[in-house]
Amino acid sequence: MTSRRLWNPLLTVFCLIGGGAGFLVGEWLLARYQGVLHETLLMGIYFGQLALWIGLGALLAETLSPKLNGQNWRLRYASDGWKLLVPATLLMLFAAGTLFQWGYGFQPEKRQILRDYVLVLDISASMKRNDPQEESLHAAQSLIQRIDEGTRFGVLTFNEKFSWVQPITELKDAAAKQDLSRRLGEAAKPNGETDIGRALTEAARGMQEAGTPPQAGTVILFSDGHSPMDVASVTAPFVQNGFKIHTVGLEGADEEGGRLLQSIAAAAGGTFQQVKSAELLNEAIGSLYTERKTTWHLMGERPEGTMEGLFLPILRTVLLLLLGALLGLSLGIVFDNRFLARSFLAGGAVAGLLAGLLLEYGLPSADSWVVRGEADLVLALVLSLSTLLFGVAQGSVNAGFRGSRTRELPERGGDYGRSRTPGGGKQFR
């Protein structure tokens, strides 16, 4: 059986546009629903909608310029492609994305990253105005009660000075938690100025003295104010040791302070939350501790503690390869063309492999969205070149997805979609 290489430039352009649209929708999904939806469902939706956009681009391109299927396909069977589009792309890749994410994120027992925590609380004079009911103190005491027994935990309060309510110490039992909560309640009341830089420098020193291992230290900083500081120099010890700083601020308390907290978190690999009122601090601060449970998804970074070994890197790459192959198969189903399906399946596998390698070697990254964008566009580009990279087989075959009509494929100069069998008919019917 002979084969020839085909290419539809318009299909390449439209697939890239579809890949770009799928990427933008996917980033919105991750920004809006990551941590809200379970990662298996989130990845199912992500890959389903990405496949839909790419499939839509491919089908529209072939409808406008049928270089791969021929004029006969456009006149007689293109309408079937529109009926098959959603089930072959959105639904099939949703199912595959959900299943593959379940396998990628499966953990027999939910692992918890062993970390040392330092809670750094602002007790400057402005807290009297912004937190008159001492909600930040109550949130800290609530967090202490949620700490797993055996976790090492420290509490540092600050204004223009600092004071360790408790250095980093293992909380062995409920009595130790109660004692720490009591001492925190007896800590100095709000007064003085704010010096965030000095407090963070002391927190870093405290973790180093306590022997906190690299990648295993976390600071949760709450402040309502601003202080002059060199963010890069203050956060340098955290970056060097892989310690994270999560920051929480009060909306409307100090706009300049909010920007400072955001830049601190960004520099030290943490997150920034801005709550509308002090009453919401309990939930905000508590969520930063519960996020210690390790979860990861196919399009994102893996947390510390999951990087060891080759199993997960290889698994993600293989699963992206399979997703790419299924995306190629979905285009063959949309076109109802087994010959094209073989080429698209092979090209999709190569596209998925390249996308998987991009994600694996590009993440973690400060701009993870850029890496995801590159992976999505490479997936769309290479997939669109499948029939050029892998020749489309020709011959007289019984090759339908949904039927059993036999047809002979045209020679190089013929109409690729025109039947030569008596009575005509589509290639796979």
C-alpha cells in the first residue's frame, strides 16, 4: 500500500488559533477553579475544551479548503463532522483527561509534606484600628489547634521590634497547643511602628537555627501596613534555602502595604491573599496550612516532596503522549476517515510527547502559564502537520469507522475525496 504526504496550510493556522483559544480558556479555568474543583475534574475539563477548540479549527479549515478530504467530502459529508465534533473531542478527551489525571495524582495515602511553620503576626499600632476585635489573634489560635501533633511550629510577633512567642518547636500534644495559645493571648498588645523586613530576617534566622531542611520551611505572614525594605535582600535567605513566604493582608488597610506583601510572596515562591475584613482571617490563614497536602495536576507544578525519582516525570510525559494520540484520533473520527486517523494518531503522539517534555522540563517556573502556552501551541502545531510528517495510506480498502463501503483512494493527481466505486460513497461508509 502506497502513501503520500498531504498538508493543509489553513488547517495549521486554524489549529494554532484553536490551541491559543484553548490555552486562554484553560488559564481562566485554572485561575478560577484550581483548588475549588477536584484536580481530576479540572483536568478533564481542561483537555476536553482544548480538544474542542483544536478540532473546531481543523474542521472549519477543511470545510473551507478540503485539502485532506477532498471536495466530495465537503459537499456530502462535512455536516456529519459537525455532529461528531463534540463527542469526539470534548467528551472523549474529557474522559481521558479525567482518567489520566486520576492515575497521575493517585496516592495510596494522602501524603503530607513535612514542613516547619513560622507564623509572623503584625502587632503594630495600626492593628487597633484595622483589627479592633483581635481577629488575627483568634485566627492564629485557631490555626494552632489545627496543627498536626508532631509538627514543628513557631510564632513571632512584631512591630518595629520582634518577639518569639515560641521558637520553632514540636507541638507534641494538645497540652502543648493549649499552652502556646495561652501565651499568644498574653502577648503584647498593638503598639509601635511596622518593620516587616526585620521580622522576616528573624524568621529566616530562626529556621536556620532550628535546622529546618531545605525546601521544608514555610512562613505565614500577616500584616496590615507597610515598611521600607529591600525585598530582594530580605527574601534572599528564603530563596536560597527553598523556604516559602505566604502573605495575608487586609483589603483597604494600606494599599502600598498590600503591594509589598504581594511582592514578598512572589519573590519567595508563596501566595498572597487579601481579605476584605478581619473576620475572614481565620479562613485565609487556616487554608495556607491545609494546603500542605500534596496535590498536583498534569498541567502544573508538583509540590516539594514529589520530585524524587523518575516515575512521575515519565508518567506525565507518557500520559501527555497518549492524550496527544487521542486528540489525533478524534480528528480522524470527526473526518470519518481511517487513513487520516492513522496519520493524525501518529502525529498526535509526537505532539503529546513534545508537550509533555516541555511541561516536565519547563516547570516549575515563575511564569508557568508561559510553559503551558508553549505546550498547548506545540500540541496544536505538530498535530496539524501529521499528514505531512506521516504519509496518508492509499489503496482499495474497507476502511470506514461507521460503515463498510469499499472505495479506492485516488492517485496523486486526483480528487482525494472522490469515490471511484460504483455509486460513489464516502471513504469509510
